[in-house]
Amino acid sequence: MTSKVKIGAIASGSGSNFEAIVVACESGILKDKATVEVLICNKAGAYCLERAKNHGITYYLIESDKHIGTREEFDDKMIQVLKKYECELIVLVGYMRLVSQHFIDAFNGNVMNIHPSLLPSFKGMHAHLDVLNYGVKVSGCTVHFVDNKEDHGPIIIQKCVPVYDTDTEETLAARVLQWEHKIFPKAIELFCDKRLHVEGRIVKIDGEVKL
């Protein structure tokens, strides 16, 4: 039996996608394929730290607002932790900072992010508000490999979610989040099964993907 893929997670906030991945590793589609080894959080008091405690996962608080120096120097602090736990795949689960090319290269590009829109539309911090203001009828979520631009790297999985006339940011966010919790573990499963092949900015997937 092949060894499980070791995952390192980085978060800034609530960490609901972090927990979805942890649960998938504990009892879901990733049970025999991956383990979450460590969580890094850059914001003191973020609820993701409580989620890590509740699941018995090692966590580190590395506060970005107290860092003096370059982005690469900050990223080095995270790299040291993630290398210590031999992490092979890094997942950004609501991490509200860009990572440097130095960070991406440290893990051979095996860094994934989730974004609550159908990229390349509605990048950035206020995707749901931007969706509603623009008046599109369909939104959704995207899991992609990370590059050194915001919400830009090669797309792995997307899921469409309807936008209703009665939607608020909160109702749309809740509907999208339900799918975020499904497609991120699925993208990780595809990685673990070696079904992802990146050619330029195109991710080709072996076989059919069922959500």
C-alpha cells in the first residue's frame, strides 16, 4: 500500500475548508490517501486554531502583522514548519495573503487554493459582493494550483452555483461554501491518485470526475 500524502494547511480565519479536508482525511474520501499533518495560521484568535485543537492537529501561529522583513522571509518561516512535517501538498484554506514564488518553488508547485467564484471572474477579497453587484446569474467556486499572482494559477475543479435575485452576500456565500467543502477534498483526492497533469496553465485530469 502506498503511503498517505502529507498535507500542510495555511489559514487566516474560520477554517471551515480546513475542517472539511480534515474530516475527509479522518473518515471521508481521503481516509486512505492523505493526512493533515499541521496547520499554520497567521492571525491570532482565528477560529481555525480551535478546529485544529478539536481534531488533535499540530498548529503554529506565525503572525504576519508582526513580521518585519520581506514576504520571502515570512514565507521561510512557514516553509521551515511545513518541511519539518514533511508536507508534500500545501493547501491554502482561507489564507488572506499572497505567497511568494520562493514558497511555491519550495514545494515543487504543489500548492492549492480555493476561491469562492468561477475564476477568472471575480478575483479578490469580495467575490460574493462583486458577483451580486455585477448581476451574473451563475457563480460558484474554484480549486486551483497557486502561482505568484492573485487567484490566477491553473484550474483543477470548478462547481457552478446559481445566483438568485433574493441573494445577499451571506446567502450566496453559504450556498457556495457547501460546494467548497466538497470540491477541495476531491481536488486533493485527484492529486493523491496522480490523476492531475499540468501543461502550461491547463490541468488535464485522467478519467471522469464525479462530485
